[in-house]
Amino acid sequence: MSPLAGVLRPLLADDPLLNLHIGWAVLLIVVIKVLLAFGVLLVSVMLMIWFERKLISDMQSRIGPNRAGPWGLFQTLADGIKLFFKEDLVPGQADSFVFKLAPYLTLIPALLIFTVIPIGGVLDIDGYPVALQVADPPIGILLVLAMSSIAVYGIMLAGWSSGSKYPLLGSVRASAQMISYEAALGMTVVTVILVTGSLRTRAIVDAQASNFWDWNVLRLGVVPFLIFLIAVTAELNRPPFDLVEADSELVGGFNTEYSSIRFALFYLAEFMNTITMSAVMVTLFFGGPDGPIPHFIPTSDIWMPIIWFLVKTFAFLFLYVWLRAALPRLRYDQLMDLGWKVLIPLSLAWMLVVASILVWHWYGLLVAAAMVLAGAVLARAFTVGGWRQQEDAILPPVGPRVAPPRLVGLVPEGLEAAGPDPETESQPAGSDPGSPGGAR
């Protein structure tokens, strides 16, 4: 084995290119795949931003972007060029090195996640078998989890290094939110690994390739998919979980002090993560590029899997835009309650049930009954704890506004039910609110 093959083989795993002699031609193909993946992802982000703005404007009876290019397609490109030439500001109290590093820590993980996603089959290019996937490492899905966890460091460091309290609060919210939903996300992925028996993303896709009822969304009973969808939405800081940058409370969140191209990198990373995690959901639960292929059409086995992959991914992107337009933002206590009291117990219980059924077959239903009983006890404990928390609260729960007691005899009978006029109530006796001397 050549030294180059010894370096590439652990990284690319079962890539069919490694079955050949690894030379400059193979290395060139790998480099081209990396550049193509990077270019396709950047163009997809540009189209996704345009699609989200245009679709939300349609839902809200607005026009949306329509100036730059046909149907406003070049609006995102124009915005990027504008941000590129704007002045790059660094706050005086900021940690300059960390402040400049943080945007790249959020962008690079999104790029790396996309490299392990299979978007099609295997092509034969001049005798070289080329898989439509940049790399298929033996720890592919663990790499996805690791990169999604690293992305929070960029947000945390961006808020901390800005030298301002509002970005710091936004970054602290980000870390708490990521930790809260990372556990449920990880246990759902473990459930998928138990069924497929591999960490490689290509093997996970192949395990679902027989029929559509072999897709993991059906084999696992839909619940793990719903947990994964909610947890990923929270990880992406997408509405209704976008409390990291709740502008009504924290100005602009962790990126308040950023401008120019560094702000654009955060914006780019947000939409790039949305695309990559949608592709991850398609890979884990919906068979990736698997779908019906009309074999009577020449070369359909080459381009049809790519179309199926794009259609499935586009469905999730549409869902994200729909959620953004339809749902209000959650309160922070609701966000934490959903993560710790609902998703984590449910994902753990479902993982134990799936594992017990795989090992004990029908006897695993006894574990399912035990999980139902444990869930009922846990729900009752949460309910009683909520009651006691309200009883021991220093401040009473939010309720109807308490009106001051009225003085008997000063309010006429006709106005007693409606209450006093707030403008006349604050005026001195005998004064005219409309006169210059009577108004305060």
C-alpha cells in the first residue's frame, strides 16, 4: 500500500476508488468532489435564502424580493456583495482573535457534515467508480453529531468575545439550549444505529433501500423521527426555538456586535446548517436517495436517485419555512421543559424499547409496558412538582390585573360596572381635562 493510500483509506472508508491504485488521478477526483460539494452547498444556501423570503412573503400577502434578477433570484448575491464591502468593525472591549475566529467555528462544521451525506449512487467515469459522496468514514454519523456539537462553540465564543452583555446573554442561551436538546438528538441517532447496525451513512441508506416500508421513519414507529425533527430545529436555532437571537429581548443576540462579512458568515452558517441537517434527516429516516426508478428510461439509475434526494430535502426545507411563518416563539421555560421533561425521557424510553425488541423479540413488549408505567409516574411527579412550585413561589403566577378598590359613593351607578375613565380619574377635582390648565 502506498503512503497516500494509507492516509486516505481510514478517511474515505469503503469508497470504491480505494479499490484501485491510488495515484494522482484518484486524488484529483477526490479534490473535485470536495470543490463540487462546497460549490453546490453555497449555491443551495443562496437559493434557500431567496426561497424562504419569497415563500414567507407569499404567506403574508407580500411581494418579497423582486428587484435583483428574475423573480429576485440574485437578491441574496447582491446582499452578500454589499456585506463584503461594508466596514468590518471590532469593538474596543472585544477579544480580537476570538471575535474573528468565532464565525468560522460555526461555518466549518456545516461544511464537514455535508461531506458524509450520500446524495446518489456510484458513477463510472473513465473506469473510475465515483460515489456521489465526498467521504464515507466508518464513524460517519458520529462525525455528524460531533460537528453539530462543535458549532455551539462558535456561538458561545462570539457572544463572550464581544465584550457586551447582550451578546453574552445570547451565547449563554445558546449553550443551555444546545445541551438540553443534544441528549435527545443523540439517543434518537442511537436508535437508528441499533436498527441499521452501522455508523456509516452509506450503510444506513443501504439498509433502507429494499422498500419504502423499510425506511427508518416507519420501522422505528415515527416517534424517533419526530423527536429528531424537534431537537434538530432547536439545535439550528430555527423558529419557534430561536431564543438565542430573540431580538425583542437581546437586541440581536450573540451576533449583535458583528458587521460586514463576519455577520454574513453567521447568516450563511445558519442556512447552511438548515440544509445539511435536512439532508441528515433524509439519510437517517427516509432512505436518502432511495426511491422508485423508471429503468425503461436510459441512465435513469444515475440521475433519478439524485432527484429523489433533492425532493425529500426540499420537503424539509419547506417545512422549516412554514414553521417560521406559522408558529410564535416559545418562552424560555417552555423551551427547557420540552427538552428535559418530554424529549429526553421519551427518546430514552423509545431507545430501550427498540433495543429490547431487537434482543428479546416479543418479550420486549414487557419493557414497553414498563416504560409506559414509568412515563405515567414521571408525568405525575412533574405535575405535583409544578403545583408545589406555584405554592412556594415568592411572586404569584401571572393572572388578571388587580384593580384598586373603589371608594363607595364616588362612582355613579351607571359607570360602576364599566369602571372609571382612566383619563378623568387622574385629574384633580373640578378641573377640565380639555382645558390647558386642567391637563397635566
